[in-house]
Amino acid sequence: MKKITILLFTVLAVQFLSAQNASVTWGEEFKMRKGSTDLEVVYADNTGIYVKESHMALKSYFVIGATMRESATLIKLDKNLTEVYRQDFNKELSGKEYERFFFLKEKLFVLASKYEKKEKKLTLFAAQADKNNGELIGEWTEITNWQKEEKGDDINYNITYNADSTKMVIVSSIEGKGKNNYEVREFDEKLKQIGKSIAITNEFEVKTYQLEDVLYISNGNVVMVGRVYEYQEGKKKKSRYLDFLKYNIRIYNPQGALVKEINTEITGKWLVSTKVIQIPQRDLVISAFYSNEKRGKEINGILVQRINPTTGDVINTSSKEINTSLITKLDETPEEAGDEESRSERREREKLEKIQNEEDGFSKYMKFRNFLYTPDGGLVILAEKYHHYEYSTTTYSGGVGGGMGSSRTTYYQVYECGDIMMTKIDTKGDITWFHVLPKQQREVIQTGSSSGYGGLSFSVGNNFFDATESNMPFYAGFGVLAGNNSASIIFNDHKKNLTTLELGQRLRKMSYFRKSECFSVDLDLITGKYTRSILFSNDDVPTAMPRLASGLGKDLYIIGKEDRLLGKSKIAIAKVSLKK
């Protein structure tokens, strides 16, 4: 196998390259198996890096056809990014559906499920795997099961971690025509349930409440974040007439009793998106964007609340109007720069000043991505303009000899990942600095096709139980490698955007990622100053997928993947390390 080398552009300005805060090491290339559908770094520890490769396997075979099920291969690489083993579980998963690999306290588990139609029962199984060779240790054991009451009920569940990632948490719901009922359970490193299940109910109708996030926090309390909808006045009670009304954030104790419902309402404002996190061993933090209009097309402010995780009491609340006037200028003013300002630099400065003076809001598609804690007790918030939608194209062909024609419909998912908002909130809730980094990525993924008059439908939203799009997009978006006082924001972009740091500067759209550059924006978490440099060119290596990277300390492991029309895809892993 050939070793990948990184070719940096020697013609780039020294000021951009010298500012780089991260270094890159690429491992040897290896190949995906034929028919693989997904690839992701799922875990990294001191022994190596673990990569999941998803693919379809035969479930059952008939004379006139067959059914397929999802399966997965586990690939382990050592610290030098060289392949140690490749283990697929097709044989072991026979009769079961692969769910995920789960790492817990130095142990590796394979999780799978099985649905028994006659009994209307879904069972979740686990088997431990040896991290040294990937082979299963012992037999499959049942973790839990769910029983449907009615044939039309939906069993939904999500497997996640508790606040410090030392326990496994399963959140489940059996949804029918009645109310929403949820069950939260915690499991130890042997996957044995700890204590009793937490049963949670609410008064909202199934169609008017969507669970968006669940946190199992350090004191055993559970935080549930939901979106509440209402039917349009004068319309029938159908899904297409539902309008988003408000966020509902509640804290429950281990007995399932309501501790507190957090009031996030601001008079005359409407929350657009929200995120709840827990500062390690400390407070809960609620961050939310809000709009001045109910169906506003832009974000006009940000709400930050610090909550006591035990009592649910609000420690402090800060709501700040945000608009383009807040953008902090990176460079010197023209008076300080003297005669060194060129004509093009002056035009860009004037464009930014115009943007600042107009005091416009930001896109309603802005989504929270990362929260970074600073040594002075502040919180750095990274958000991204993100829009996801789908479309289809249909082609028709006439019949032969007067026969019936046919049609074929192809379905696409579109991911538009735009500007990155970066801001620091101090302990008082005040904005210390505020930046917007211009970015425009567009990734289109073909997700399926159908013949005749059939069709497919896709769920687009932030449903806690809907993980169908968790690994898409592949090449758009960004990853973050955080240090004590700095962070590197890593993403693919057009090479001509090297000097694009602020709104008002010329920006090239990136949609053909194979010809992109992988950039690092190095951000000082205290001062908010940042620089931009090229880590490597995707033209020289398999195209990087920074959004799906996995971090370990000061290292970030990124998969690079190059698809080929003929032959297997080419894969390699890059390790991005902070220099300081």
C-alpha cells in the first residue's frame, strides 16, 4: 500500500501558513468492501482508532427475490494509522438487525435487535467484542425488550451516554394514538440496568409534540427538550397544518416526577432553535436563537440561561439582540494600517462596514453545533447555517409495441452548510466578541430510486429518535479540535477562499469536494482572533469528511474517502494534532 504525502502550496502567503495551529499525518490507504454504504470513525483510545463500515447483508432468500438487512464491519487502526484488523459480523448477526457499536469503560459491545411479528415484540441484544481482534466474546444477551399493545404502534428508541459517558442510557417511546409516554433507563459497563426505569408522561398529543433532545445528567435527573406545535386556526387537524409554537424544556427526577419546567419565553419573541448542555460537574446551560416574528425569516437574538441541574432553578438569564452590527473587525482600522491598504482591501472593508451599519439579523437556518468552555468561565458558541431538503426527478420511457410505458424516479438529499457564527458569552451573559466566517457548501446525495408509480418519503427534522440522516452530509459541515485556549475549525472549501475571513469578502461556493482544500481556522477562545490556513489538498488524498471526525485529547481523526466508478473506494485516515 502506498503512503499518502501532503503537498502544501508553496506559493501561499507566509502569514497564513505560519499561523497554522495544527499538523496533519496521513495513514496508509485501504479499500472499502464492495457495496458499503457508510463509513465513520466511531471511537479512538490509546490503543488505536475504530472505524465503522456499514453495508447490506442477505437477510432471507426466496425463489423470486430476497430481503436485505444492515450489517457492519469494524476496522481497527493502530497509532500509526495502519490497519490492525477488519472484522465483519454477518454470520454473528444472522437473524438480527445491526444497531451500532458501543464503547463503554474500555469495553466494546455490538448491539443488535430482533422483531418478532407474531408477538409484536422488539428485543435489543448485546455481545461483547474483544478490542484486540474484534471477535465476539460469549453469546448474545438480551438487554431489554418492548411490547406493542396495538399493531399500529411505533417503537422508538435511542441509545446514548449519560453526562460523563460512564453509563449507557436508553430512551424509548411506544407511540400510538394516545399521549406521549417515555421511558429512560441507565445501564452499567456490564449492560445491567441500574435502579428502576424512569417513566415520563406529558399532556401533549402525539402529533403536536416532537422530542428533540434528552440529557441524563450527573445527579440522575433527566432533561427533556421538546418542540410543541399547534394547528392553524380554521384548518383541519392534519399534520400539514401544524405550526411550531414553542420549546418545552422540563427536568424530571429519577422517580419520573416533574422537578421544573424551564421558562424560556421572551415577550414578543419566538425561539427558533435551542440546545441544552451540561458543563462538566456544573450547571446546565440553555442556548437558544430567537426571532422577532412568529414565522420570521431571520434570527434577531440569542438567549443563554444557566440552570441548577438539581432544583431546576434559573441561576441567570441573558437575552441579547444580535445583528450584523455586532461583528467584531479582525484587522486594523484604515487609519492604523496607513498606506498599506490596497484598493481591493478597501472595497472589502467598505462592504463589511455597510453590512454592519444595516444591522440585519441572521438566517433562520442557523443551528448550534459546538460549545467550548474557556479557562475564564466563559462559553464559546459555534453555530452553522444549515438547510436540509430533498427533491426528486422522474424520467419516462414509452412502451414497446403499444405496451405500457414506465417511469423511474430518483431521490436526492440536499445539504447546504453555510456561514459559521462564532461568539463568546462571559459568566454574566454578555457577548465578549462576535464573528461570522463566510462559508457556502452544497452537497447533493442520491438516496434511492423507484420504478413505476411508487415513491419514497423522507423525514426531515430534529426528531430525537430519527437517526436516518446522522451521517449525512459526508463532506460538507465542519469538525472541531479544541485545546485549552484555542480551537481549530476544520472544513472543506474552495482554494480561492484562503483569504476570506469576514462578511463582505468575495466567497466561492464549494460543491465539488474532490477538488477542494481542507482548511483549518485557528480560533483564540479568549480574544476571538482567528487565522485561516490550508491543512492539505483533497486533490492529493481521499476527500476528507471533517464533520464525521472523532476526537481524542488534542488529536482529531478524519476519514478520507475517494469513490471510484470502477473498483473499490479508496480510504485513508488522517490525524490532525494541535501544536499547542
